[in-house]
Amino acid sequence: MDDQASILKMVGRMLNRMGYETEFAIDGTEAIEKYRDKYQSLNSFDLVFLDLTIPGGMGGAKTLIELLKIDPNVKAVVSSGYSNDPIMSNFEDYGFCGVVPKPYTKDQLSDALNKIFGKKG
């Protein structure tokens, strides 16, 4: 989930090249709807990336609260260009399993995924 189409496109390309399937949302409301639909179809997402700040929309922290109501085992990564936000430094306290500060590279994204899924890089 990100409000910037260019970021969604770039991250989608990186994840696809790493062998992951992707779906996108531009705000929290859309992310929650897509997650609920997948969860109810018994084909849940393995991981969600949530942008912390969505101008005029629901950001990552509030979105995660709602996702946890749907699925208490949801795995979510927080991402933001605002590195001074306390959620970025204490992401686990807010229910996130990983953090990727913007801007990030394919290697940084891969490292975060490897930590979450327990793979050796």
C-alpha cells in the first residue's frame, strides 16, 4: 500500500523479479478491502507492505489495526520516508514484523523479506 503509483510500480517490479506475486492498494481502505477478500477466500496474503503516511487517507498504523481484526496473524512491514517517526524505530511495538525506510534498494527489500521469512541471504 502506497499513495504514490511510481513507488507501487517500482516495488512491484522488484518483488516480481524475486518471484513474489503482488497486488496494490493506494490507501488503507483499499488495502483492508483487498486483504479481507483474500482472507475470506482462504488464499491470504503472506505479507503486506504499508506506507506509514497516506495524505488524506488511512496510513499504515491505522490500517494494520484493522487488518489485525481480520487476521490476528497478519504479517506487515512498515515503510516510510519519515525515519524520525517512533513507529519506524519501534515497529514491533505497533504490530509490524519488519521495517523498510524509504528510499530503499532491491537488496534492502530482499534483506527484510529474508528476515521475515527466515531465509539466509
